[in-house]
Amino acid sequence: MKYGYFDDQEKEYIITTPDTPLPWINYLGSENFFSLMSNTGGGYSFYKDAKLLRLTRYRYNNVPLDSNGHYYYINDNGTVWNPGWQPSQTPLDSYECRHGLGYTCYSGTKNKVKASVTAFVPLHDSCEIHKVTLENASDAPKDFSLYSYVEFCLWNAMDDMTNFQRNLSTGEIEVEGSVIYHKTEYRERRNHYAYYAVNAEIDGFDTDRNTFVGTYGSNKEPVMVGKNSSGNSMASGWSPIGSHRLSIHLEPGEAKELIFVLGYAENPDDKKWSAPNIINKEPSKSVLDKYSTSAQVNEAILSLKKHWERLLSTYSVSMSDEKAARMVNIWNQYQCMVTFNMSRSASYYESGTGRGMGFRDSCQDLLGFVHMIPERARERIIDIASTQFEDGSAYHQYQPLTKKGNLDIGSGFNDDPLWLIAGVSAYIRETGDWDILKESVPFDNDETKSQSLMEHLRRSFGFTKNNLGPHGLPLIGRADWNDCLNLNCFSTEPGESFQTTGPSEGPVAESIMIAGMYVKYGKEYATICRMTGLEEEALKAEESVKEVYDAVLKSGWDGKWFLRAYDAFGEKVGSKECEEGQIFIEPQGFCVMGGIGISEGLAEKALDSVKEHLDTPYGIVILQPAYSTYQKHLGEITSYPPGYKENAGIFCHNNPWITIAETMIGRGNRAFEVYRRTCPAYIEEISEIHKTEPYVYSQMIAGKDAKNFGEAKNSWLTGTAAWTFVSISQYILGIRPGFHGLIVDPCLPDSIEEFTAIRKFRGADYHIQVRKSKHGEPKAFLVDGMSMEGNEVPFEEGKKEYHITVVLP
Ligand code: BGC
Ligand code: IFM
């Protein structure tokens, strides 16, 4: 069942009912100011850091679901309603929500009044703009009240939810004309505030929540809205809000537009603590002047749309498979951008208070994003590498505002260092910017410990090399990519944190997944060495990679598939000898991606085993059989009920590894089958089962052992976005950056006979045509009409256009 439809022309998903199975959200913002917005107007905003500078308050896990947001109420002759349906839930005569790239429009009609809200964050300014259009579709004049409503967060979202003894006394507000200023914290910090304004005279306002909502009232029908009045309240402590009231008169057929702006302003020079607690309103005024008319706002929306056109034009494909084309051209790239911006910090499933930017997560996000804005990828690489330790290991997470490593989590995830090589290699292949390797980058955020980025890569590679276990395979540490496979936490008591307590690293437990990574990224590291003139180092790296390759063949092969690991007692994990957890997906994907076992015929066997044991109609599960009981020596993975998350869920992130691996052994049909199963556009039809947004990937879909088989969770912020984009764009369609130029190496299913693509790469346009040979046409690889050997089109400085035709055998 569907709850909406795609409009590819407008690049929108149009939701036709407000009560979707879960809130279906969108992200507004591209630089510093971000908002999450659901299809019913729910959500919140923050500046740079979802934990430390949260503008508006959201209540996770609330009843009813998704019941705080930036709302409008209408009181039309005693009928109170919201254009987005929530929070009043008054039935609407019509409803629609259009989620587009960086903007959301929703509208509702009630008793012949239509109210539409277009919400977006303009490029380069730190505010969320709502253009609210009110129309009278009746044949009589209409008089009604419009209320705006936001509830301010007292900046630090964690404190806001916990430290009530303090924060119920800190709230401060100022009101000037139609602008409400939220200045909690200003007294002490004097550097930031929020403002909430409308470009019209108001008839009343409220800034104290209890006055507006009623002491025992609720968002559903605030007491002031019911009374058609305002308290003109000035919050003093408790919970500051922003609400404007406007009396609207509309003649039959008349429409009115209002512009509401919720902004963040910084005032970095105001360090006069002894001065009166008066904010400098200039920074906010200049933004409000920029967005005070509909014409200005329309212009800003247009710029935003152009910005997205530009970003998406870097990779666009034209092919008969409409669903795959829409994902490649629009939604998958869009999600990559959002995931890159957010890492795993703020979604409807990530509260924005826990994890900041993840080391491994951000490096992987970069793989799906680097072609769009390489400058930002460069910046991110430097930030990430700055949280690395001198031995090559790294803080697992860092806070986006301070960019400092997170001490609570620390290090010890032994896959982390290798992801840096993956990210840097992708960046260099995309841009040809070898100079990045010369950048001086601190270790542990300490400028006195700065070394070149190349040295950071060397330490990354060296970390794995220096941390091999009894079988010559990489030690797993606290966990590898699979956070929940905690093989060294066997002394943890139930209830203690798996990843942070006890002797979480040890000299025995080894990971075959990291071995696969080491072979894949170690080879890329060796190429980087070679291409920068370090031939000897390249040879040494290749030697070490070969040793691990051989160790996998000797001790990491289980007969029909790759083992997952050795535990802290030297016992196998992910083997036919195990009672449960006999086969895992990750090493099958990563070892084959690293090329292990391809020439020996093992890769095919491993991937056949994935199909035989792990396939389901909704995607490939992470392991089988699911663990039925908690087992201390395996860690958090066994804490989940069978079929959920890392315990045999369909962990979408690793499905594209299988897609890529399949292309590496030339099986296009199977590669595409794996791609299609988790692809949102393909599963839109079963939204009542899948439940999360049909335009983005989710982290997990419940596996076949779970009661809710097929139900997804944790949409938006997942490495799935980047990896699926890599799998379809670089491996199935086969257009991928190499160190010397652009590679065109498709591996198509029977259902795709041909396609054309435009790829912007290092400042040139590549016009690519691929078709399968028909009627005996010989295979060909032509560049500007000339036949070429191989499949990597050498990049020529200054050349602006390449025309490539590939005829596949
Ligand atoms: C979750 C994992 C997640 C990890 C993050 C665990 O509790 O189950 O899915 O990756 O935390 O550290
Ligand atoms: O690899 C991790 C990721 O870093 C966070 N989400 C879960 C994944 C698998 O455990």
C-alpha cells in the first residue's frame, strides 16, 4: 500500500495522508542551520550541533507520536485546526505534503480555508523560513485567527531534558514588534540568541508556555487558541515559547502570504558581562530584512532549487528503469548529502544528544558525497584525521561544534583507522588533489602533534599491521564495523555498557571483516604510496597485504564461506561448527571486495552461500541462524531479540557490499536483485509493512526471525545511503573515479539493456553511452570516437568534454 507518490519532474515525494505509518520526515538546511520536519509539521531546529545548540524542543518517544514541532493553528469560528493536521488532529477536508530537496510544503483545507506552509532553510543564512499562504475558497468573507507556535529548547538539549532544577529558572525572552527573541544563556555567554518573527503586525503574542497552552493544557488545543486570544505573556524561567497571533480577513477568493522566520544569531564580540542583558539585534535584523517579502523568499527558494540542480548534475543517468533512475538521480544522492551533514547525530531515531560525528561513519558517508562538494569532503577529512591518535587508532566519535574527540566513547574500534584510507582514497580519485596528503594535521586534536595527512594514512595502515592476532588476522578490539560484536567484553555484567566497560580489547579475538578491509584499502594505500614516489613503501605494504590475504585463505575460510571472527578464546565465530551465527554477511562482502578468493573460486562459493542462507524477499540478513540467547562472550549482538538489528536483522548498510562483490565476479543479475530488494522506490508499494519513508534508506529492516519481518527502523542516517549509491553508480552502472581518470566498467542485469549518463569529473563533462551488443555488434570502448584499451579513460588537464561509448559483449 502507498501513502503518496513520487513526482520526478519536481524531485518531490508527495504524501497524501497525514497519518503515515511513521512520521515521514525531511531535512532542511545545508550548511550550519538544520531542521528536521515531518509531514505533519513536527520536528526541531539546531545550529551546527544538535546537542549543544538546539533551538526548539522536541519530545522523542512522545504520545501521540511526533507531537512537537513548528506549528500553525487556525481558529475559524470556533473550529481549531492545523494545516499539517497535527497537533489538533482535526480532520481536514484536504491534505498534502510535498517533501523536496531541502524544502517541505504542506497544506490543509478546512471549511473552505486553505493554508499552505512552505518551509526551507535558505542557502548561507542561519534561519528557517516559512511562507504561509492563506486562501479563502468560499464565496463569503472569512475572518479567523492564525497562531504560530514554537517551543524553545534551552540550547543544550541534554540539559534541557534532564537538569530541571536549574533550567526551569533560566529562560528569558524579549519582544519587539513582531519579533520574539529567545535569549536564555545570553546573560552568561553573550554570544548567541534565537529570534522568531513574522513580516506583519501582530494582534497578540505569547512567550510563556503555560499561559498559551494552559497549565494542564496541551498542544492539541492551546487554551489561548480556543479563546481566540493571546496572553501577551513574557516568559520568566519555565518554558519559553514563541507564538504570534494575527487576525486574518479574506474576501472570497482572496489569498494572503505571510513570512515567518525562525533564526539563530551570533554575537561573538559581546563579552561585556557587566553590561545590561540586552542583546544586539543587528545580526537578526539584517537577516529579517533579507526575507521580509514574498518576492525575496521566492527568490531564495529558487536559489535553493538551483543549488540542488547543480549538485545532482554531477551524476545523472537516463535509463528505462524508472525506479532505479529516480533513486540514482535524486533521492539516493540527496540522502547521501543529508547523512554526510548529520553523520548519526539527529534523526527521528537519533536524539541528537548522544553520538556526534562518527569516525567510521563520516569516512563512509564521504564515499557517497565526495562527487557533489569535494571541498567539504576535504574539510571533513581534515577534521576526522585530527581525532586520530599517534598509534593510528582514533576517537570513535567527535562533537561537531568543538570538533574534539569524544572522551566518553574513546577509541578501540579496530576498523576505524582503515576507513580513513577509504575516505582519502575516494577523495583523491575524485579530485586528483594529491596535495591534500601534504596538509599538516594534528593527532588527538593537539596542534603540537601535527604531521602530514600522508603520515596519518601511514599510521592507519600501520595500526592494523601492528595489531595482528594469533592467526595473523587483524585484532578486533572493542568491535569492528559491527558495533555489537564485542568479543572482548565477556567480563561485562548484564546491563553494563558492552562497548565501554571491562577489558574491551584483547590479544586474541580477530576479525575477518577487518582482514577484508585491510586487503582492499591496503592495496589502495600501496597505490597512493607508489603514485607519490614511495615505491619501497608500496612494495612493503603489498607484502603485508599479501600476508593477511594468505592468512584469510588459511584460517578465515570455512569451506563454503568466510568466517566472521575468532573470539577471545580462539574459537570460531560465523562457522558451520557454531550452533548459531554460522554465517555472517560482512566478511563475504568485504573479502570479495578486497579481491580475496576470486582467483581461487572461493568468492563465488561465498556469495552463493549468502544467497542460500541469508536471502529474504526484503533483503539479506546479517547472520543466520539468529542468536536465541544472550551470550556474554559475543556481546551486544546477542542482546537483541532474533531478527532485530545486528542479531539477524536486514542491516541494509552491508547489502550493497554484496551487490559490489557480485559485480566483481560479473554477476549483474544477482547484483541488481540485491540492489532492488532494499531500494526504497522498489518497496514503496509495501509501505504499510516497511513503514519508514519510501524515498530514503533505513538502517535496518526486521529479519525473517522477527515478528515484524519487513518492518524498517532508523531511517535516513545510515551508511546504507553512501554504499548503495556507490554500488549502483560505480559498480552496476560502473562509472567510478580511478587514480588516473574515470573508469567505465558496467555490470548490468538483463533488465537494463542500455543507459546514458553525464558525469562531471575534475571539471570536465563525460557523456557516457553504454549498450549491450545486439545483432553481433562487436564489443567496443570508444573515447571521442577512438577505440581504447582497458576501461579507465585517462584524465587530460584542460580537456572539458569526453564522449565515451561502451558496447558490452
Ligand atoms: C546499537 C548499534 C549501534 C551502536 C553505536 C548499539 O547500541 O545497537 O546498532 O551501532 O550502539 O555505538
Ligand atoms: O557500523 C555501525 C555504525 O557505525 C553505526 N550503526 C551501526 C553499524 C553496525 O553496527
